[in-house]
Amino acid sequence: MPQPVTSSTAPLANAPLIDKAKAHLLQNYKQQPIVLVRGRGTRVWDADGREYLDLIGGVATCALGHCHPDVVAAAHAQLDTLWHVSNAFYSRPSIDLAAQLCEWSGLSRAFFCNSGAEANEALLKLARKVMKDRGHPERFEVITFERSFHGRTLATVTATGQPKYHAGFEPLPAGFKHIPYGDLAAARAAVGPTTAAILVEPVQGEGGVRVAPEGFLAGLRALCDEKGLLLLVDEIQTGMGRTGIPFGFMRAGILPDAISMAKALGNGLPIGAMLCREDVGASMSPGSHGSTFGGNLVAAAAANAVLKVIRQPGFLQEVVDKGEYFLGRLRELQGRLPAGRLVEVRGQGLLVGLEMDRDAPQVLGKLREGGVLGNAAGERTVRFAPPFTITREELDQSLAIIERVLAAL
């Protein structure tokens, strides 16, 4: 079992490191007051030696858990061979990765970068370039959704439908329109002569783990086809099997024009990708876009190992089963807690949100003291995105701690 935090007055190893961080790091993050130094599978340890069940996994990033042996071996082997050659040359790991991702997704072309924000930047540039190549330079606007999250660059933060992320960075770039998530009528009304594309998440992760309503993605695909727009799908949190299928868009039975992905792709090593259809990919001619470290050999080798594990027969069915078990137990817990304590349990697969009756940081602090790590997705939503490799025993241990903490709030 995880070791709960005690109230010892002895000097803590976490404390001097946190003091050093506060003295030198830019204070732009709301960090939980522990320094994580080691991990294995679902478990991590802080600088004081305390053990936690990590149910956030780098925010849906360490999908195979910490230090998965296959990923470690692949990265080590590549480190001993060749690290970096730039995209002026071909490299085997990125070639193999592109082929795997195209086969798995049904899309045709891959561009590699270092993060989800960069992958979404590629989507936005792609939309503008395609419209210009089609003879519609007036079409530059992208429709996105309220409560969405697409990144922290100036363009992607503007695409994000949460005003709190815009504050202080005005004037924001032109070309974005935010409408209510799940509202097809609003989407149709928002389309105008300057519209180039619609950008949507199958599940709004940062927006509180909100799942797209039935028929919503299919309706957006039909609208884009009717109006000659691109449908862009942000799979940064939902891709790589997080919801129990390879990519979230597949649940709707559609094929987007392009998608972005990152997070779980490298299991913690920094890598992102944009995948697109052949016809739209043709617009990104030599010199139109690039990334110095995109497709880095070590990160790409790790990503190939991640895909090899996730694509094993039956692996994603286990994600489905664990997700249904976790969500089902949490909904049962909702009925046992004081009325209104746990407002709603939302999620798909192993991406779960608990909307509480109080601010999420307050709940997260108590969970951390009990030995479970999560993070906030909105003001009152606690998010869990545990590794796909979490065991049923670890789920039960986590649930026992969650129930004890929420009952005592």
C-alpha cells in the first residue's frame, strides 16, 4: 500500500529542493509540494522516500507506466547508436514510426514535432495552406469550442476556448471562433465565408473530461464535407488508446482530414505528431514547415516500442475493461457519499474526471496525503489518467483511498 504522509517535524528532503525551485524556476506552474525522484509502473516516490499511486501519469502521458522495460530498452539501444541527425536526412526510427501510425490511424502522412502544442500549430498552418492552395485565401478562420484546450503557444492558446488562458496575452491572433461544445446547430451557424476548418477534441480533457455527445463528431464531419472545410481532431489526450480504442475519432466512425497527437506517444519522452490525409498533406511542400528536433531518433525509437506494446492483441480491451471497472466503482461511490459531494463522474476508458462540490486543489491535497496523485481539469474537476498497465489490485487500492478521502472532506 502507498505510505501516507505523516506530520513528522524531522527535516524533509523535499523541502530544500522546493526552496531551490522557488528561487530559480519561473513560477508559472501551480505545483504540488513534492519532488518526485523515482517511478516504476504505477508507483512513484518523492525525495522523502514516500510512495504514491500515480493516477495522472504525466497527464495522460506515461500510458505504459514509469520505466516500462520495453520502452527503456528501445531508448537505451538508440542512445548507444545515434541520437540526432536533423530532418535534412532520413532516419530509420521516424520512418518506421510514420508507417505504424498511418497504418493504425487510416491517415496517410505524418509530421513529427516535440509536443502537442506544436502538433496543433501544424494543424492550424495546414488548414490555412490547404485553403490557399484550393484558391480560397479568404478562408483562414478555425472554429473551436468553449472549454477546449489546444496548447500554450500564442496561436494554440487563442484556439483554446478558455478565457483564463488568454488573460495578459492580448491582442490575440485573429482567426478563431469559440462555440459551445456538442452543439451542432451552433457549429453550422458559425460557419461563414472565412471559415477554413473546425478543430475539436473527442473528449475535452483540460475542460473537465467532457465526452463528445453521441453523433457530434459525425455531424461535424458531415458539416465540413458540405461546406468544403477541414475537420481537425485534437487527439493529444485521447490518442494512443487512452479511451480504449486507438484514436477517439474512431468511435464516431469517421476519418478526419488531420489529427494531432503527443503525450502517450513517447510514454514521457517528448514527441508529437500531426497525421493527415494524402490530399491535404500535399499542401505542405518542402520548406513549408519544420522542427529541428521533430522525430528525434531516441524519442521515435521509444514511440515505436510503445506502439508495439499497445497494438498487441487484447491490450486495448484491457484498457476498456479497467476503465469500465474504475468508472463503475466511482459511480457506486458517488451514491455512498454525502449528497452533492461528488457531483458527477465522467470519462471514457482510462480518462476520468470527478466533478466535486469544492475546488479541485483542496481535494488533490487530501488525496496526495493519502497516497494517490491526480490533477485538476477545471476549477472543481479532479482528473485521473492512470497507466494502461495499472493492475486491478492497484485500482482497488486507489479506490479505497479515494473513498476514504472524499468521505472525510
